[in-house]
Amino acid sequence: TGVQTCALPILASITAGDTSASLTYQWQVNNNAGGVWVPITNGTKNGSGIPANTIISGATTATLTVDPTNVDANNYVFRAVVSAASAASVTSSNGRILITA
């Protein structure tokens, strides 16, 4: 119980074209209620497809931090779209926040 911080790291590999190209990341969220995937931005959120009163950091990095994670964040699903200038983008596996008492 209590309020926690959740960090969701990903590892991705794109091996087409120039393998020295920098990777870019864009995290997305879905409230798992049949909604669409919504791109995440950094900062304090009050709704907008994100659990209310949540501070998001790392929205365009390999590790997304959701702080705090409380009961409002239960069942939210996150993923990252990773791309390189010389290759098609790939989407990570989903990461779900599950809150249990």
C-alpha cells in the first residue's frame, strides 16, 4: 500500500541502415478502457489520458517515470515507440501498472 514511483525502462534495437544512428523515444499511454494510445509529454498531468495528479518524466527517453503511482494509476498501460532516422520505428511491449492492497 501507499504511494510509489514507477519507472518503466525499455531496451530496443533497430538494425537497418546506419547502426550508429541515434534512437528516439516517444512513450504512449492507454487507460485500458478501449481508448486510443496517447503520446505522453513531461510535466504534471491532470487527466488527459494519464492518471490525475501524476508527474511524468522521461517521455522521450528510454525510461519513463510515473510519480506517484497510486490507485488512480491502476491498469494504465504504457509503451514506447522507438525510431531511428535510417529505419522504421518499432513499438515496445506493453507495461501495465497494477496496484494491489
